[in-house]
Amino acid sequence: MACYPRIPYPINSNTNAQLIGWTRVGNLTAVAAILDSPEAVDLPKSGETALHEAIKRNRPDLLRYLISRGFDVNQKGIKPYGEVCLTPLHLVAASNSAEMVDILLEAGADATLDDVSADGMRGVLGGMDSEPHTPFMAAAFWGSKAVVQRLIDRLPSDTIGSREWPLAVAAAALYRHPETLATLLHNYPAPGVPQDILDRALADAAENEEYDPYHGILPALPEESWSRGIETFRLLLARGARPNA
């Protein structure tokens, strides 16, 4: 009996869901066929698109193709709980792909856009009262060292705002991402990391927010957690952070 591959979307899905499904499995031929069809005119102009799915699935080839077909590199997509707030660069921040950062920036992506939805929710750290987060801050939150470094290297020096740097350091310390933290400390704008930022980061690291079910961050293995924690503390203490401040 012949066995045929299943289509990657539910029966009766609309054109956008079909396009996202074929993007999910990396079928460029099917993606091109849908975009060449008359139904492509009905693709949505807001919310989640195949471009967002290409980033989530780490498909730079499809990302390039979708951009060449006119997809918006600044369109906010949907996060798991329904808010339309995450730009393509925010999604790349979670994937840690420097290549996709380059693709998006070269296509005109705006690295200053925040993660605030129309109803005021935040897409990275959540809540109505938290600070808006740029892709740079999101990359620090996820511990995406490659993305943090590429944004620092590629963006004009004044693009990453003065409020973003201390919040990025705090996030990298809180979630114990020592490699990302080292990158931030090394590249922190002159005259260097202020004492109060170092002290706060050390206190944040002691809180150890490695488990965050809302964002899908699962507890690390004990040996990994200890190693990351020790390296995080070592970095901050070497920079002059004060344990009893």
C-alpha cells in the first residue's frame, strides 16, 4: 500500500495557514506555488506570516526567498499567548542566528522596534508594567551571544539606546548566560559599566531565574546550572561588582 506524506496543515486551512505549514517543513517548491497562485492576494497584512515561521524554524534560505517576494521584515507576529508583538528581529534573537540578523538588517529591518502589542502587552518578559524590549534586549534575555555581538557590530553606535545596555546586562545575569554577559560587559559603551549596574547584576544573578515556564525556559541540569552560575558570578566580581552593596 502506497504511503504519501501528510500535508503540514489541517484540512480546510486558509491560504496563510497552508503557506506557514509548507514553510515549517521547508518545502520551497510548495511555498513558491502558493505565492504564485491567485489566492496569494488574500494573505494577511498583519499578524503572523510565513516569514516569522521561517525564522522560528531556522530556515535562512526561506527567509531570503520570502523577503524577495515582498514580505515585511518589520511586521509584528503572534507570540504563543496571542499578542501580536514580536518583530522578525525579536524572533531571531531567540534563535541565535547571526546569519538571519544580517539577512533582516540588509533588507531594512528596524532594530529599534519594541515588543509592545496593541493592547500593551510585552512579548519578551511579559506584563503591562515592564519595559518595552528591543531585539538587542531580547537577545540578552535568551542568551543569544551571536545575535548580541552581531547587533553591536552592525548597528550604528547610537541605535542601541542608553537604557537598553543596563537592562540587557541585568537579563543576561538574571538568566545566567555568562557568554552573553561577557560580550555585553566587553562592549559596554565608554566609560564602562556603572558600579550600580554591576551590583544590581550580581544581585540578579543570585536570584537565578533559570526556570520560566511562561517563556518555555526549563530548569538546567544541576551541573550545567552550577557552571553557568559560577561563571556569571566570576565575570561580575572581576569587573568590581560588590556582593554586599
